[in-house]
Amino acid sequence: MSVAESAERVRVTLPDGSVRELLKGNSVRDLAEQIGPGLAKAALAAKVDGQVVDLARPLEGDARVEILTDRNPEALDVLRHSAAHIMATAVRRVRPEAKIGFGPAIQDGFYYDFEVSRPFTPEDLEQIEKEMAAVSKESDPFERRVVSREEARELFAGDPLKLERLEELPEGETITVYRNGAFLDLCRGPHVPTTGALKHFKLLNAAAAYWRGDENRQTLQRIYGTAWFTRDALEQHLHRLEEARKRDHRILGKQLDLFSIQEMVGPGLVFWHPKGALVKWLLSRAVEDDNVANGYSLVSTPNITREELFRVSGHLPLYAENQFPAMEAGAGEGEEVKYRVKPMNCPMHALIFKSQPRSYRDLPIRYSEVANVYRNERSGTLHGLLRVRGLSMDDAHIFCTMEQIEDEIFLCLDQVDRLVRETFGFELSFEVSTRPEDRLGSDEVWDQAESMLQRALERKEIPFDVDEGGGAFYGPKIDIKFKDAIGRLWQGPTIQLDFNLPERFELEYTGQDNKPHRPVMVHRAIFGTLERFTGNLIEHFAGAFPVWLAPVQVVVIPISDDQAEVARRYAAELKALGIRAEADDRGETLNYRIREAETQKVPYMAVIGGREATEGTAAVRVRGAGRKQEIVDRKEFAERILEQMRTRTLQVGFGSA
């Protein structure tokens, strides 16, 4: 081989470590064909030095390459991004006047935003879906082309949304367009080879969405869809969506009379009705009881503060977009003084620590507060209990020495294990979220904090992923997610390590050397916000809470008026024992009252007829068990319920529980 020939070849390293040589400029598809016809046929995209690219992308130098097929998760994202383009192609055929916005892949699917003269109807979606099937059948290739900025302006002269995006691209950045058939889009890619790769998809719904998420901009129509590599996977996903609809906490919250959001007061502000407030209180009590048992002190802090507090803490300006605007000060304080409602408790707890001299003998100091905080979430992001503006934070802050950090993180992890995994049976997954771009403190401080969190998880033998850039502005964190009954992941507990706020607030304790030292702060939430966690629980249990958390645990139902007094007395006896019981002695039929208790997800129905009234028993029906019942001594029944409350069992019934 001549020197010239050698210079025109590139070396490609495959995932198994083997090396292939190709002519410089050959595509990834050429590599797949060289490896074998089976792989070439299955190939959908590739990773070149870690970047996902189209199969048509030329190889210009030595690289590490992985060919992606339908077995690779990254390929599914590529398919879904391509599905968004195919949907936009279909929309342009059905509604040629549509202006196009963005069309990304998202978790479990894709969407595309359109500016149209009227909203999409279910009939429109049905027509668009049929047109997508036609586009798929045409199997047009996705063709990538690099263009100049001026050429792009000409290509998208009729699409103002695309022109706006184009002007945001930095000078010198490569501008690419993709064409499939007659449809052209400004897009970075990558895409599957042809539209024919999309076979198993479904359009789900259309909804209004602000352009760029800005409520001051025009309202677009966003169409959501899902796409999968197999029909079975698609059908399983659609089944999960149907199950999720049945579990929607907003619907169940109304049906079970747990909470409401009142238009007169404003979106994202929750009214807890008696039953919902009881659930919230039980969750608060569970975490506070555990905190007190583990050496925390309960504190309570104001809901508003002078704005200066958040300047010291760094929330202004780094968290300003999530805070409500400043309010004028009270009379006599001066025009320059502003107040704000608090978005979090950490600066307040830092001031409690600072309120008196501290010694190393006092540390660790642990403050716990279930507090109301307020965050100015955009109206388009609000969603029942899951995204609100008024939050009840299960919040705690630990002030400790460097030597105590690991033990305090272990304490927090143990609390998560008790209160989330053991109590609710959730499967947990862990991430270490590292420094964001906008942050306080030096890289050296962040290096130390991130390594300490990772080392603590390693010492606990807890597997974890790393979320690059996902930390808070003042420190890295352990984010813990839990999986619900239908496989969805929810954001749950968080443990954050903070060297920066103690520095900004000049917190000190006197060490053994009789000199001042900075403490370290650990920010910790177990349930997070009680609003979101309650919403999660409603959907996880489909409204059928375990006995200890159920707002009503027993409904005592007399068969006739002759047993009504016995039923009322028994309900009163249960209440006196701390059991949440009600007597339903309405003039409705027995079956109606039992069905009503089932609809309200009450764990137990204690039916009392003539025989039960005289013998001190009850015919106990268990939620969800149909007509099956067990005759139980009424005192024994109460003891069983009290035991289930004490142990917080997840099971309803008395078999193996």
C-alpha cells in the first residue's frame, strides 16, 4: 500500500475492540455493509465517538463506532424524532397552511408544535394518523444537507417559527436541513434511513402550548404521539396509558373528595378537603416522627422575608425566575425595602443556626420543618398536585463537621429506605446530580462535594447513575426516583451537600482547637413536596390507600334500622380507639351502601345484621374482594386494624397480612 493510499483510509474501532479500515469519506452505512448484510439491513443509526449520527454520515477520520439497531435505546429516540417529522409531513398534507415549530423525541414518544387557524380535533388526528401510514409506506429517505444561513432563510421564508430559531443559531455553527419527500425541516438530526422504518405508532392527543413555553407568546397546537419498534411494545404502552388514565389523581381527587384547585384563588394553589388534609397530615406526621426519633429538632420559620435574605443566599439572581415578584414593605420601613414569599427554607434555617454561638460539641444540628413555600411556576406547566405554586415541603437541614458528613448522608439514606421503600414498597433508583452551569462556589469545592456523595453511595453499595449538570446552584445532590405500580418513575427524595451557603451566611462553630470553623449543610427532603407525593400515591394505589393512610378505614353498615343504633355505637367505639370509622345508616339499600363504600375505596366494610348485633360480631367485607365476607368478633376486628395501622402494612385483609 502506498503512502497516498494509506492517508486516504480511516481506522474504525468497534465495541468489541476489533478494528476495520475504510476509505476516508465512506459512510457509516458502508461500514455496516462491510461487517455483514444482516447488520446493514438492521442498522438504523450509529454512534461515532459517542455522538449519534445518521447512517449516511461520512467517516472523515479514525473513530470509535457503534452501529445502532432496534435493540439500542438510542435508536428508539432516533425513530421517535423521525416520527415527529413524518407527523409534520402528514399535517402539511392535511392542513397545508400549518406553520411548524419544534418536533423532538420525548420519553415514550414525540410531539410537534404547529401554528394553525383552528385547533386539531380528534377527527383531524385520525386523518393525520392515516396520512402518516401513507408517508411510512412511501419509504422516502431522510436526506441531510448542510446549508448557509442565507440559503436557510430562503428555504423557510414562509415559516416564521423556523426563521426565529434560525436567527438564534450562533455564527459559525453548522446549519443542516432534512428532507423526506416534499417535507423540509431545519433540524440537527439524526434520523432513521427512511420513513418506512416507522411502522408501530399512535397519535395520542392535541393540546395548546405556548411558543417557546412563554405565556406571553402565541398559542400553538401540540400533537403528541408514541412510536415503538414492535406492535407488542406499542400495545403494552397504550395499555399503560389507559391504566394511567384510570389512576389520574385529578379525577380520583374529585371522586374521593380529597382536594380541589379553585379558579377564584388561582392555578397551582391547592385546597385540601378534610379527607385529603388527613392524608397530608398523616404523611407529615410519619416523617416528623421519624425525624424526632433520629435527633432532629422541629422548627418553624416565616413565610415571607426581606428580599435581602435571598441576595445573601444567592437565590437572587440564580433562582429569581422561580420566585414571585417582590412586595412593597410595610409602613415606615422605607421604599427601598422589599419582601418576598419564600421558595425554600434553607436560608431561614441557616439564620436559626447563626442565632447563637455553636461548638463542635453541638454538631450535628438537625432542623426539620414541614413548611409552606411558594414558587412561580409557569401556568402551562401546572398539573394537579404534581406541579403547583404553593408547596408543603418536607424539609430538613443538617449542620455538621466535615468528618460527620458521611454519617449524616447515611442517616438520610436510611430514612429514605424506611419511609419510602419499606413503607410504600417502592423500587428506588439513585442519581448523583453534578454541578450546573450557573452555580455558586469554586470547582474545587464542587469536586469535593460530588466525590463525597458518590463515595457515600458506594460505601452503602447502592448503584447510581450520574446526571451531569443536574445539581442545585449551591451544591450537588443525590436524586432518588421511585417506580409506581404501572412502571412510571417519579422524582422523590433528594439529599444535597452544600459548602456554599455556610460561606455566604458566614456560619461558624468553635472547634476543638478553640478556633472558628465553617459547618457543612446537608439539605434533605424525604417525600419532597407533600402535594406531589400525595398525587404520586393516589396514582400508585389508584386511590385505594393502605389502611394506615386511608381517610376512612371502616364503614359500619347496619342491614336495617333495627341494627342502626348498634352500628353507630360500634363506629363510636372504633373512633375512640383511634380508628377512622363511619356508620352508614342511610335509608338506601344494603347493596347501594356497600357499593358506595367500594367507590370511596374504604378498606373495610363491617356489616351488622340481626345475628351480628346480638353476638358481638360483624360480617367484614374487604375492599375489592367482591361478595366474600368473614364473620369476625368486633373487638378482634378492631385489634387487627390497630395492628395494621401500627405496622403500616400495605395489604388489606387478614389472610397473610
